[in-house]
Amino acid sequence: MHERVERVRAVLRAYGSTADVVELPAPAPTAATAAAQLGCPVGAIANSLVFTADGAPLLVLTSGAHRVDTRLLARLLGVGRKKIRHADPAYVLTVTGQEVGGVAPVGHPAPVRTLIDTTLAEYDHVWASAGLAHTVFRTSFRELVDLTGGEPAVVADERNASA
């Protein structure tokens, strides 16, 4: 397995997770393609999106059925909306050690502040990237919070759900 996937696996094991990394038959750069390959609802895919929030990295794990609302993020973080920006691919790679389309919630060179969409709690199991666009692992909302030290948050306006 690739070094990025091994880092994710190591974190899972260090936290006592029993999650196994699954290699998909094809890359899954979107929630819809991952859900189709896994046979699960698109909302059970935990998308990893990297932003800059007032200049600091921010990882948002959101349900694949949602689009992150930067106004909500700004209010939650106490910063102006213009201080929340989608990170470019080079920044994502620098901060996470992983490329856009395969960013895992763990296995980064240094801790990244993480917000976790509370909608993911509606699913018994959720799927998150394992470091490459064609690797994932099955987990739960509670385990994601524990693994990442993330903060549960409402990150999307239900009126703007994508599925």
C-alpha cells in the first residue's frame, strides 16, 4: 500500500480502530462516485474539504449530501465570511500530505482543526477517504470525532443540500 494509506492505517490502529482500508475498483473523487461503488447513500460519505479560516488550515468533514456553507463556518469560527476560503490543491497537499480527492480525516503531518458535519451522525456507518482517491475506510460519526479530535458542527444549510 501507498505511504499515505499506511499513515492512515497507522493512526487507525493507534486509536484502536478496527476499520479496514478498502481499495475501490476505480478512483472516487466525489461522494457520488464513492457511494455508487460502495452501494451506500451519498450522505454516508464523509467528504474531506480543506479551507483556510483566517489564514489557518481547517478540515471540514461533511456529508456527501451537503455543500459546506461558508457563512455558517464564519459564524461558527467568529471570523468574517471573506476569511473562509477553499484551499488550493498545493496548500491541501502541504497541510494534509494528501491530494485533493483523497484527503483522509487523519494521517496528516500535523494536527489540523477539524469540524465534522453533525448529519453524519444519522448513519450507522460512514465512509471516509484513506489517503488516496481510490481508498476508503468504514467508520462511525463517533469514531470520526474521537480519531480527529474534531468538533461536531452544522456546516450546511439544509436548503442547499446537494442530494
